[in-house]
Amino acid sequence: MSDVAVDEVAVDEGGEGEALLLLHGLGANRRIWQAVTPALARSRRVIAMDLPGFGDSQPLDGGFALESAADAIAA
């Protein structure tokens, strides 16, 4: 895994229980989930994040690559 600072990735969290991670597609950001997160958060912990370089997340050195994005998600 590459070194990714968690504070460089924008995340919204809510709810309690088993975690559900919501990821957006290319060209979008975590806000696409705002309409459904309240309902999901009634029964789960919901985590919506901006992939590196999207929304409010900082881009990674070297630009966007799926492998480095996966490392940021895991971090």
C-alpha cells in the first residue's frame, strides 16, 4: 500500500452498526449519495468518501490511478 494520509480524503459518516462504504464513479463525488444516506444510516454505519482528486479530496502524487485510489480507500 502507498502512504495515504486519511485527512487528505474527504469523508461523510453517519449511523451505527456494520459499515457500508459508498464510492462514487469517475467524474462524481461523495455528494451523489446524500439522498440515500439517511435511510441507509438507520440500520448501518454509512461511509461516503471522495476518491483522491475528486470532490474535496486532495489528488495523490502522480495523478489518479486505480491502484493508488484503492490504497487510499483502504487507508
